[in-house]
Amino acid sequence: MDKTLLEICYKKYNKETNLSWSEIASQYNYCSAEAIRSKFKKYRKANGTLKAKDIINEIINKDKNKVIIGDGDKELIIPTSTPNYKESVEIKQDNSQVSDKLISMSLAESKDPDFVLKSHGYSPDEFTLLSAKNSMWHMNTKEDGVKVLYSSKVSVKPKIEYQWNEADAKKIFSNLKTDISNKVNIKPLQYKENGKLLVVPIADFHLNLLSDKLSTGNEYNMQIAEDIFFQVINDIIDRIEDKPFEKVLFAVGNDFINADNLGGFTTRGTPQDNAESWFKAVNKATELIIRATDMLTYIAPVDVVLVPSNHDLHTMFGVIQTVKAWYRDDDNVNVDDSPLPRKYYEFGKTLLTFSHDIKVKDALQIITTEAKDKWSNCEHIILMLAHLHQSIVYEKQGYLEVLRLPTVSGWSRWSNDKGYIQSERKNQSFIIDKELGITDILNTVLD
């Protein structure tokens, strides 16, 4: 008989467990309770009766590979070294994952879905347990007693439909502190009611992405990202220093942060290479957005708009709550924190639409349906997409212009493996006239 099974049978025989013979038979794939009881009876006749506590505590002889319990021909040998076990993790096309590993746990714990999920490294808040099979596999004798190992195989899937709520936001973001000074309201110095809008979108920034030349051919980490971010903001400010504006639109989100949770996964559960902890990424993202908003406020009043995306949907919603609270008493800053996937911004005869990604062929139908109260009054309808890390101008659809925004971020090992080419690292900003639409495109190109 299997040694782990034997120990369980002795416990049952000595009334030291509540397991029934049927449950034991089912666990070890015996056809019936009578079959396993009969086999155990034959073993006792041949080897004598040992109590379960003897197996656990009375170790007569031990070497590196086994313990011998009992005496003479009535002894039980139990392996002490864990046999080789090939642990594995499989990620499937539908984002589900299969994990197979050895786990030390009790019978009760093997029936607890949350315990099993956590033992495989998955958060019950972020993953759904689709199936689990836990089989007693090995009894490992240590200094502090006998550890029962289970062969555990689970299938899980990210909770895509998770809805962020106020309790979660308060719990996670209330204790986060950003490295910014006390709030000081800023007076715009280039403000003028002249029908000019400065649009500053930051697309696919992927703050906290870790890349190196060995794996991706480029270097990118938290410090590099911060330096690039302010290079972009300062370049824009320098190039429009003599121009007055009525308003500044600062679009954030759009995969601003590389991962969405403590596990280092995107919103839908794709693993990411991250440079620092999630907490540091949240702190830094909040700091960068607030400092940039302050810098842009010196130009004209700023509207900060959140563009939800696939890498950081939940995290950026939390970050934008902090930003909104920071500017709650500032008349020169307005924050749109709505989690809607598409944002509409009307300025004169121009309707701006921001979305991380949609099918271009469906764009006109979506916009004219969702924003029917706005588009009919406009002569210039402009959709700004991100996601592909490239600057693309699509064929015009009637009055609709569709632009794909480039990025200054590094590229990941995943995008490198897939052959997605990021030909030029740059950021695009726009000057919009209330009557004429886009009049200028400001390209900030990295060296």
C-alpha cells in the first residue's frame, strides 16, 4: 500500500480521523470501501498494528532518505525526501491558466477554494476557480512532524467582469502617499479667450514596464519613464511658450501603468515584466499626473480626461480619484473620472473622441450613435486611438478623422516576441481652433 494511504488507514483504524472508508476509497480511486478495508486488513495481519501517532512521532531510525518505524518484521518505511515533481503553469488563448504543483495542506484545506487559489499564487479577488483536483501524493517527515503533500491541479480564469467599487478604492488608495508638495492653486499665465485648445494626450506610456537590451533591444524602467515623461511635457511647454490658449486638455490613462494589480498582471490577467512593486507604480503615476497638470495649468485652465484601457483599468480609476480629490477646490482644473470606454469632448465646431481602441470600420457608427447630441453640431469629428504604439492616419469617413497615437514608451518582451514593430518613439500633441479644427501637430521625438 502507498505509505501516505497507509498512514490514513491507521488513523481511521484507531479512530483518529472522521474520514469514512468510502471517502478514503474515493480519494485513492478504490472501487469500494470494502475493497480498501480488506486490503488494509491483510496488511495488518502481515505487518502488525501500529497507531497513527507511532507513525508520526516514534521515529526509531532515520537517514537522509527514509524513517523506519516499528521493530523486526513489523516495521513501516516512509520516504523523507520529496520525490521529483514536475510543476507547470499553462496559459491558454482564452486567458485561462492551468497550474499543477505540490502543496502541503490538510484535507479540509484541500476543499477550500480560496486556500487552493492562494496556494497556486492566484488572488481570489482577481481569479475564478474553474476546476481543481487535489490528490494525496506524498508524506514528508520533517523535524516538526509529518507534512502531507497533495498533487494539486487547478484551472483558473481572470475575473474580467470585476467592478471597482468605493470600498475597494478607499481600502487600497487611502494609505498611498505621493511625493508631491502641498497643494498650491496656480494662475494660468497664457490664458486668453481666443478659441485655441492645446490637446496633450499621453498614450501607451506603460509606467513600470521593465525592458532591457538583452531581451527586447531597448532599456525602459521606472526612472527612464519619468525622465521621458517630463521631457515630453517640457518640450510642449517650450514650443508654445508665446502662444495663448483658452483651454488645455490633458488625456491620461491609455495604458499609463503597465500592470493592474499586485500580481503584476494586466486587467485581463496577462503576465507583465514589471520594474517595481504595484504600490510604487501607483504612487509614481499619481505624482507624475499631478505635477504635469500643475505645469500645464500655468498655460491655461486644464481639463484632465481619463481614457480607460486594457492594462490598467482598475488602477487608473483609483489613481484618477486621488487626482480629482487633489484638485477639488481648484477652479482651474477639472477632472473627468468617468470609467466609460469612450470620452467625448466638444470644443467649438470640433468633437474630440478618445478611446484606447475600437475597430476603425465601426467608428463612425459608434460615435454618431453615442454622441448624437454633439456630432451634428460639429464640422470636425476627430477620433484619437492608442494601443498599437504607432502613429497612423486612417482614411477619412465623411467628417470623421481617425488618428492612431504613437508612444514614447519602451517595448516589452511580449511585443518584441510577437514582432510588433515600434518604428519611432514620439508623442503627438495638437492645437485645435474652434472654427478650423486641428491646425498644428507638435511631435516630440526621442533621440
